[in-house]
Amino acid sequence: MSFVYISDEQVRSLLSMHDCINAMQQAMSATSKRDINVPPRMYFSPFDDESSYFGLMPGSSQSLRYYGTKILSEHRDNPRKGLPTIQGGVLLFNRESGTPVALIDGASITEIRTAAASALATDILAKPNAKRCGVFGTGVQAVAHIDAINIIRPLDEVLIFGRNYDKAVMFASVQSQRTGLNVRATNQAEEAAACDIVCTVTSAKTPVLRGEWVQPGAHVNLVGAYSKNTREADSQLILESAVYVDFLDSCYNEAGDILIPLNEGAIARDHVLGEIGQVINNEVLGRQNDQQITLYKSLGFVAQDLFAGQLILDRLSAN
């Protein structure tokens, strides 16, 4: 195969959410078996004011025919210019020869695999009869999470909460028409938080979700915060939940949702029960009863990009 650039449109046509959920199961299982070689990610600011960042996230796996790296830029002022905050791609190399094979659009693969990983965790941890989903946020991940969660738990109702209620109403209307689901906005965070499944996909730096709002038996996916100083959930929710993560090393280095309550003394280090891949591999127990609150903290991990990338290339070759 000669070197190819795989665009946003191609990624979306080649990588279905259903297939990506299956790929995430392989990725997270391999991660917890440590069948993944992942050096520390490199992240630095090209500018003195640290308003923007550039990142490299390399990795490889014996399970894959390709190794590679995710390359991305983060320019926080971009939304005011009508541009995405994060841009980049996944660069893949042939494992045997080292030949560059493909550069895959980064925004689309990240959008799909992030929601697919949440759906995988939800399928494993949520109650089988969960039918109502509360979504905090109105961006691309909110769209992707509605699609992904509905695949593994057919939803009777989706509640949308956003900082701007008018925007949330418009978003809910569009998603209802797009999906045929009962999607509606609420201006009460407590109402969205009282659902069977709760997904936070915001850019918030301080908690938008409080433990007192979440009902016994719920499952929560925390997705939006990805630095040690930011979080979407308060310490009470973390304390009251059975907590699982994608990769323990990243969790204890970068997950403010875990690190802040840990530093406060609200939880001990062993409060995190393990990785979602360890549950898949039957090394760690999942949900124990219908009253337990389960919580999956997602940071994203290069294994997810590599397994999704190989699936995209397989589909491209088949076509």
C-alpha cells in the first residue's frame, strides 16, 4: 500500500461506531495485558504564553501490523476563529519495514474512538436495563456519545444539559430529528444527573456533576477533563463510586477527576479499582449490585488510536 491520507469524510465512512466499540474492546484488553509499548507522551508549548500546545503520543503493540504516533496541536483561541481547538492526525508505519503507511485525520478518529470507549465501559458496567442517558455538553462528543451509548443500551430518553440553555434546546432538537430518539434539553443539571447513564463531555475546569445528584445504580462516564488541575465531577461522586479508568499510569499523572480528591484526602490511591481492560480480562470485578454507582474516567490512550487506525486501513484495503 502506498502512503495515503485518510480524510475526515473517509474516516466516518470506514469506521462505524459499532465496529469501533469492538476495536476498543481489543485495545483496552491489550492495554491491560501490557501488550502495548507506550513511551511517555510529549507535550510542550511552542509559545512563551503557553496559549497553545503541541503533542506527540507514540505507541506500538505486538497485536498490530502498524505502529505510530498521534500528532496534535491545541490552540485554545481557535473556536473564536471558527477553527477546532485540537487538530492533528494519527501517523502509522508498517511494523515490519518501518515504511510510512498512512496519516489519518485526527479529529474524526478521536471523536469516534472516544465515544466508542465510553460505550464499551457502559456496556460492561451499566445495569442491563439502563434506558435514560444524561449528557452534559453540546459539542461533537455529545453527538458521538448519544450514538455510541444508544448502540449498547437502546435509549428511551436523552437529557441534554449545557451552560447555555438556548443552545442546549437547539442541540436537543437537532439530535432528536437526526436520531429519532426522544432527546430534550433541561436547565436543571440535577435532572440530567439523575439518569441511568450520565456522560460528561464538557470543557469545564471545575465540577459540573455532583455526587448528591447521581442516583444509586447509575453509571457515569467522565470524558471532558484531561489535565491534573481540571475535573468535571466533585470529590463526593468519586468517593461514592466504583471507579475504573482506561490506563492507570495516565490516571495518576493526568486525571484531575482522580488526583484532586486524592490530594484532598477524600480517597486513597487504591480507590481506583482498575482498568476497564482488566474487567474485560477477568482480572478485576465490575459492577457488584444494582445499587452501586460505577464510574469510568476516560483520558484517551494511543492504543485506542492504533487499533482504530488498523481497522480503518483494513476497511480501506477491502474497498
